[in-house]
Amino acid sequence: MPELILEKRVDVGKRASRRLRRKGKIPAVIYGPEKPPEAVQVDAHDIYVLLEKIGEVTIINAKLGDEVRNVLVKQVAYDKVSEKIAHVDFYELSAGKPVHFVLPLRFVGRSRGAERGGMEEIVLHELEAEALPKDLIEYLEVDISALDIGHSLHVKDLAIPEGVKIENEPQQTVFTVIPPRKEVEEIPVVSAEAEEEEPEVIKEKKEEEEKEEEE
């Protein structure tokens, strides 16, 4: 389990936060179920390294003084100009309290329909889910190899691990294989020049008929 050192933050506000960042620290808060936000700070280098290794539901051992708290990185705010981290929210887990999280989907295999020329289309890349801390999962693997052209997978078709509750509608489409696009047949186009020539031909024929009548 990844570890991170947090420090209590005494000074708060925009000016204090700017001073922290100049010192290589990032202002943050830690909160949880029925717990008010607590002002903390974290080393900038440490948080950048951590974010490269974790997912949304990776549980972190956050050391705050003599305490060790199990937390998730709930939100990271970036400065609009420098694009550097400006603030971090940590969510402290409670063993008996469910956590709402976004569950990424990983599609594996190649569909039977794609082998026959069909086109694979991902409709949902992630699901809204809820679980106790002990049941959290980083992603859900979805096997699409059995799908043929015209077939779809819906939320209700997915194999959801025990302890994870999906909040999406059961009928919602997750993945589908659509028929291949048919080539559009080229329709002959009559050129503008050809259209202009027709009246002349008709005119010539009419003049010949008039001439025959006079004779």
C-alpha cells in the first residue's frame, strides 16, 4: 500500500497557500464520513510521484503525526496558468461506510463481429459505483470476444464482484458491434455543359421540321 507523509497546516488562506507552494509544499485537506475538513500540507515532489502510481481508488497510508490514516486522493486542483498542483483533497476511509467512486472499464479480447468486418464501439468507458473500503476495485475487466455483429453488452450483463454496487441503469449499453459501412454507389452526374447542349439539338430538329413543311 502506498505511503504519504502529511503535516498539519496552521496558516490558511490564499496568501498562506502561495507561501507554502514557494517552499515546495502543497496545501491540502483531509476529511471523511462525519468528519470536518482538516487543513494539512504535503511535499510537492511526493504528491507528484504518488499520482503517477495510483488510481482513483488506491488506498494510501497517510501518516499525520503519530497517526496512520487510510485515505483516497479525492480531488486534485491545478493552477490554470502554471498547470501545477494547487490543492489536494484526501478522503479518509471508514471501515463501515461505503465509498462512491468511478469504476473504469477495461475491454479485453477482439469481438467475433469485428473478425467478420463489424465495427466495435465503446459506449461507456466507466461506471458509477459504490462499495465498502475493503471491496474497492481499481477497474472492471470486460470480455467482448463472444459478441457478434449487431450484439451489445449492457450494464446488467457485466460480472460485478460481490460487494460492489453499480448505480447505472441496468439497460444502459456499455459496448456494441455495429455492421460494416456499405460503400456508397457512385451516381452518374450530368454535366452543366451537357444540359446546355440539349436545347440546341431540339432547336435544330425543330428548324428542320419547319423547313420540310415549307417545301
